Amino acid sequence: MKKISLLGATGSIGIQTVDILRNNLDCFKLVALSSGKNIEKTREIINDLQPELVSVQQEQDALQLQKEYPHIQFTFGTKGLVEVATHPDSTVLVNAVLGSVGLESTLAAIRMGKTIAIANKETLVTAGHLVMAEARKYNVAILPVDSEHSAIFQSMNGENPKQIERLILTASGGSFRDKTREQLKGVTVKDALNHPNWSMGAKITIDSATMMNKGLEVIEAHVLFNMPFEKIDVLLHKESIIHSLVEYHDTSVIAQLGTPDMRVPIQYALSYPDRLPLVGGNRLNLAQIGQLHFKEVDFDRFRALKLAYDAGRAGGSILTAMNAANEAAVALFLEEKITFLQIEEMIEQVMNDHQNILMPDLETILHVDSETRKTVASMVK
Ligand code: NDP
Ligand code: MG
């Protein structure tokens, strides 16, 4: 029986994680969870899985829930995320919170020796060197939840990582993959939220449309698999059936395939090194699909991807600046305060103005993160 702490339980990944836990009560027990402002959903999960500790974003919600559930412990805010992540009974942290707010709780859980199943890619982008250094120090496994990284991880099983020639991340291209840059000028939030293959949270759906998501994933792959950027490629593959590939120095290429269903990589991170049957899973029928398509990426068309490679190659605090600028700009776009193309313009502006600090410590990262958010906010005034 694995005991689980779950950050971001009410989100897209969080709800699918809860689904897996509910379907495998003999394997997993949810001991602690965090949510944000969705209190109705939080109640549903509490009623269902009876955790011992729950953290919400706001104090008044914690006080209200405490009255309703006197036998459960409630907490709130950033310190609440850390309490959930470090609950003494859990051995695994599933981090499915959104954004760099997940960083400190991840570091705290690593220091408690917990296995980390990480969906929260912003944490690995903003502070990958700190997370991986702590993971090595405390001998903790960081297991990918992101589908591409899970595919790479599965394609490396039993292989010698020194014999890898390159990692190939597949990309669907997002909701605007067939539009030119000219056509991107008039797109709306509603258009951008309409992803062809995956149903996900709003922020990552916008990231997919700008391709910043793939940029964050290139950096995530660099961090998780210790691979230089020249050995990480992106390949457009509109069907999202091949979830990523690993090429070895004998020219063999190993890939992981499946229908687009995030429960597969989430469950694999939970059950690893075993596999569990996926309740309600759709089996892959290649004969029915018939054809798979591949195309080279155009870095002029997908400028955010180019910016992410630039930040990744530079390393240092520019990664934090880029990530925070993206988080802030995407939030502004979702509030309809800026246009779609302004997202990457703002990121580029922030990166051009940034005074890079190599190997930043946690304090520097948190400072750059909050200053960048203020800078982006001031750009719209
Ligand atoms: P969602 O927006 O659907 O969910 C985010 C979760 O985090 C919710 O539980 C939300 O609470 C909570 N949350 C948001 N902000 C805060 C905050 N400031 N403090 C505390 N809790 C907060 O996101 P996704 O599930 O789509 O994505 C989560 C992470 O997983 C992201 O890093 C994303 O990149 C990554 N990921 C997602 C994939 C997907 O398919 N969705 C695929 C691969 C990676 P509430 O809703 O209650 O306010
Ligand atoms: Mg992904």
C-alpha cells in the first residue's frame, strides 16, 4: 500500500489522479491533498477518499471546511502546500499543482525522502538544478508524469543512458498548428482553449497553442534525463499516438505509444516499477488509425519554442524569468487583457532585459519570479 500526498487535487491532472486512486484502493491511500479555490470539488474528494490533511488556497475556506469536517485537519496557503507535501505518513508526493508555486513544497518533500511523481513542470524549469541536486543528495526518485517524459522514461528501461544519441519529443502543435503567424493575430481565448487531442487545464492548453509547453518540456527533459540541448529534438506529430522517442547510438529508436490519455503516465508514475490495468482505458488500434503524420518544427512559426531553447542553453535565472513571464502573460491572455501574440512578445522582452545569474539559489529564484510577474503586470498598464 503506497500512501500518497497530492498537490493540485482539483485540477485536470489532480482529478485524474484521484480517479486512479479510487479505482485502486487496495494499492493506494490518499493521506493528504491540496486544492486551490474549487471548494465544491474539494468536498467531493474528501467525501470519497477521506484524507487526514487538506490544504486550500484561502484561510476562510479552510475555516469553513474545518467546521464541516471536524475529524480532518485543514490548513491553507503556501505553507499548507508544504505541510501536505511533507505529511509524515506519505511516501509519494504527486505534484500536480499549477506553476512555480509548487517549488518549495517539492524541495521539502525531497528532504523528507519522498518519491516525487511530478506533473508540475514549471518547478523543474524554474529550479531544475536545485530539485535534481536535492534528489541526488537524499537519494529520491523523480518520476515523470508528463506524457512525453513518461514515454522517454519507459523507452529507457534497462538501457544504458550513455548510449543515447538523442531524445525526440513529439508535439501535437496545439489548437493553432495549421495557422500562419498572420492568422494568429485575430485568435480568441475560446479558440486557443480548443485543443485537438487533449483535455487539460487552461494554462497548459494555452502553452500548447504557443508551443511554450513544448519549450518547457524540452527543458524538463534536459533536467530529468541530464541530456544536453543539442540532443533534444521536437517533432510535430498531430495524432499524439507516439508520446516520444529515444534514439540510441546503434540507430535503434525506442518509443512508447498509446491513445492520448493522461491517466496512463499518471498511473505508471504511481505503480512504477509495476504496471496496473487501467480501468476504463482505451486500447490502441493502429489498423483503425491507419496513418500517423510527422513534420519538422518551424522555429520562426513557433517562436516561444525557440525562446525556450535559448533560455535552456543559457541556463541560470533566465529560466525563472522566462517561466514567470509566461505564467503571468498567459494569465493576462486568459483574462482577455492581452492578445495571443503578446504572450511571446512579453516573454521575449523579459528575456532581453534579464541580467542572467548562473546557478541561482532558492532566494534568487523566488525573487526573480516575483519581480518578473510585477514587470509583466506593469507592461499592460
Ligand atoms: P489545472 O489548472 O487544471 O489545475 C491546477 C491545480 O492547482 C488545481 O487543483 C488548482 O486549484 C491548483 N492551484 C492553482 N493555483 C494554485 C495556487 N496558487 N495555490 C494552490 N493551488 C493552486 O492544471 P493542470 O492539471 O492542467 O496542470 C497541473 C500541472 O500539470 C501543470 O504544471 C501542467 O503543466 C502539468 N501537466 C498537465 C497536463 C494535463 O493534461 N493537464 C499534462 C502534463 C503536465 P483549484 O482548481 O481548486 O483552484
Ligand atoms: Mg506533455
